[in-house]
Amino acid sequence: MSDYQQREATQYGTQTRTREIDAGLRAYMMRVYNYMMGGVALTGLVAYGVFSMATTNPQFAQLMYNSPLKWVVMFAPLIMVFAISAMVNRMSYGALQICFWSFAALMGASLSWIFLAYGGVSITRVFFISAAAFGALSIYGYTTKKDLSGWGTFLFMGLIGLIIASLVNIFLQSSALQFAVSCIGVLVFAGLTAYDTQRIKSMYYVGHGAATLGKMAIMGALSLYLDFINLFMSLLSLFGSSE
């Protein structure tokens, strides 16, 4: 084979390999987004279902919103997400799937109170605003050539600060602190959406096995799910119309 033919064969092989990697990456990212959107849909359905039961059953409403159980429901998703992150390497792909969907359902139960506090039109409006913002930020994170890894430390520190401030405000009930938390939350979770999308994309490697890629897709979806839910809740706190 001549040098020209060798160069042509090498170039063709490289291009074919690149196309295979690109196709694999697109399939992987689509899997991440499908899990994420499925989790959001399940959360919404469970939240509305719990709210509907509460409006028709006073005993159930009392149990969910005016008994010690409300604290269990409130903090259970936070505890569960930390548990999933800690045990992900020891879980099978199937077990991780069950944990992801269970977490999304539990989050729905913990967020059912928003239907009592805000009007349905207001919730719908803010949801679509959040979805549009999330989509734009995630596309930016996926397509940008800029390295966003430098954002990680700053965003993580902001996230820790938000968690602490939110826990404190459960007891203080300060409207000023809640406003500050919501404003900072929009900025932090907007940044995390772009950052996490780029991070999830960069973690893809064609040599991973099917089970490993499946677990990576679920954990990536969990990150984006949390970014979206928290962005939505921050915007709802700022722009939602209370009832």
C-alpha cells in the first residue's frame, strides 16, 4: 500500500471512530436527559397526587402538614440523595434505578405543599420559565468550548451556604433571608446547570461497559434533576403568586 493510501485509510478510520464516539455521546446524553425529565414528571405527579389527597382527606392533610411526619418528609430526600451518592459504587444498575425513581417520588411528596401556597397558574408559568432557562443553560454547558471546571469550587461553596441558610430559615421564618436565599439560589443553580452538563459530558468514555454507562447516566440525571428542581423552587419563591 502506498503512503497516500495509508494516509487515506488512517484518515478514514479516524473520521469513522470520531463519528462513532459522537453518536455514543449523543445517545448517552439523551439517556441522561430522559432520566432527568422522567424524574421531574414523576415528582410533579406525586406532588399533585399528595395535594389532591390532602384536600379531600382532612386526616391525611393533618398528618402530612401538621404532624411530626412533615419533618420526615421534608428531610428524607436530602438524606436519600447523600446516601445514593455514598453507595453508588456498591449498587447494581437496577438498584440505582429503583433508588432514583424512589427519590423522585419522595421529592414529590415533600414538594406537595407548593399547591397549597401558590396558584396553579403561577406554578405552571414559573415551571415553563424554569424549563426554558434550564434548557438554554444546559445547551450552553454542552456546546461551549470554555472550560467551566473552575466554577466548581465557587458553586459548591454557594450550595453549602444555601443549604445552611435554608435550614436556619426554617426556624427564623425571615422573609428577607428567604428573598436572599432565593436570589442567590437562582444564580447558583443556573451556574450548576451549565457546569454539571459539561461535567457529565466530559465523563463519557466509549470504553465504559453498558452497566457503568447506565449508572453514570442515572447519576448525571440526578445532578441535573436537582439543578432544575432547585432553580424552579428559587424562581417560584421570587415570582410565584401566593394564595
